[in-house]
Amino acid sequence: MEELIKKIKSSIQLSSEAEQYLQSISLEKTFSKGSILIREGQNVNNIYFVTDGCLRSYCTDKKGKEHTLLFGIKNWWISDYIAIHNNESATLTVECLKESNVIQFNAKKLNGILELFPEYEPFQRNLLERHVVSLQKRILNQLQLTASERYDLFLEQYPDIEQYTRNYHIASYLGITQESLSRIRVEKVK
């Protein structure tokens, strides 16, 4: 929690009351590899800040194929935001790819901080803007870059993640088959 508070304080002035409130609505947890934090179809009440580890969020299509939306690594937030904000069942599953330490927040209480402590708003707005930018870049990359270029960008964004992920996780994130991923890797070695 100290790291998160320090991160927040690096961008805004946070009162001691707001800091105490954040601590009162948070719970530090460790999840083992394979743990499911959110399961598709369930109600979603929590948002997670990753302090260590590797998680992924994914959806499953009608044919049973998994599509990885994002990987949650240190200092990233992860949840099913559509489910939270639209008050509907989860469309994503969030799982731990390795043992992970997170700070768990009740989504309603975390969103309530804005009414209680308006000074938190610039931090929250910045997070939201960065999240939107990240998703927009991801969409544009899927549309404009070759599979090989997307793989290079993936390695740049997630330099150590391959040791925790399976090939189908990476392939589904890149929007390619596992066979295509293997071909790209072979070409990179040449």
C-alpha cells in the first residue's frame, strides 16, 4: 500500500484523511498462480492494483476460444470495468499467471473517494485518460501493424512476461494463431 500511496502523492497532494480512507477500503492480498479473481458471468465488486506478479484478463467467444485483453503487471490496475460501470455481469475473466500481490479495492468505495476527497480527482482522471489512451493504441496497433510489429511492441511493453505466459495467451493478445507466433519467433532468431 505504501508504494501506491507514494505513486499517488507523486502526482497530487493527498491529505492524511484521504490516505487513511484509501487504506481503510483496501485489502492487500496474495493470490497463487491459477487463481481467478473475476470469473465471466459473476458480479464484479472489486478493482485490483498489482504490486507484484502477472495477471491477465480475457473473454471467451461462442466457440470457446480465449481472447486476452490485457496483462496486469506491477503498478497496473485490472478489473472488468464494463461490468462495474454498467452494473452488469462480468464479460471478462481475470486470472493470475503467477503468484501475484494485489491491493483489492471495493469499486463503489474507491469511486466514492471523489465525493469525500475532491483532491483525488486529478489522479483518477489521469488514470482514466491513460487507460483510454492505452486501449486506443491497442486497437490502432491491431488495425495498422503487422503481426511481427505487434509482437515486437508486445516484447517492449512486457519485457519479462514470456516466462509467465503460455503461447496461446500471447497469440490471443496479438490476435494471431500459435503457429503464426512460432513463425514470427523463428524469423526473429534468424
